[in-house]
Amino acid sequence: MKDVEIPQATQRAMAREAEALREKRARIIKAEAELESSKKLAEAADNIAAHPAALELRRMQMIAEVGAEQHTTTILMMPSEFVTLARDAATFFCGPGPVAQPAPAPAQAARPVAVTIDPELSIHSTWTASSPFA
């Protein structure tokens, strides 16, 4: 057999069947990716639940990434307890110096803090002297 001619109707049916198989494989691959993604998200949620500060660190990382990508300066509010924790960690790891500053008095512990993250990813914090939230 050298020349076999397949009718147009059969060719269209074979093409539809081949496309249906490709779509089926694509759906299966997508479903497997969704399953893997959901497992990773559940694992991340468990980690964040076990370590609440991880959520705040992730939020700061996302803000820093957005600021670095768009070459902008971002100003945001964050709990003063987090800045106090960062200062304590800096004092612990770097020793007393220009980075470490005394912690605020307990009456000021709930006041918000203005934090600026510039494109070079250095973090500057400023205690608000008077706050409408205090």
C-alpha cells in the first residue's frame, strides 16, 4: 500500500479525538499542580500558625520585593512590638551600638511605628511622638 486516502469526516474525527486527549492530559497536569500547591499552602499555614512572627516577616519581605522591583520607597505602619523585637535581636547579635536603641517605656508599647523600606532594602523605623491611635 502506497497511497491511502482517509475520508475528510474520519480525519476530522481523529483530529477531535487527538485534541480531546491533549485537553485531558492538560487537565490532569493542572489538577496535579493544584493538589501539590494546596499541600504546600497547608504546610505553610501550619508553619505560620506555629510561629506567628513568620507571617509578619513574610509581609515585610513581600513589601520589600515590591519596593525593589518598582524602585520606590514604601512607608507602612507596623506594631511597635515587632520593632522592639528587631532591636532586641540586633542588640543580641550585634551587641550594643548605633543599631541598638533603648526600648520604649511600657506605656508606649502599643503605639504604632512608621517604617520606611527603601529600594536598597535597608529598614528605618521612627517612633511616633504623638499618635491618634494612642
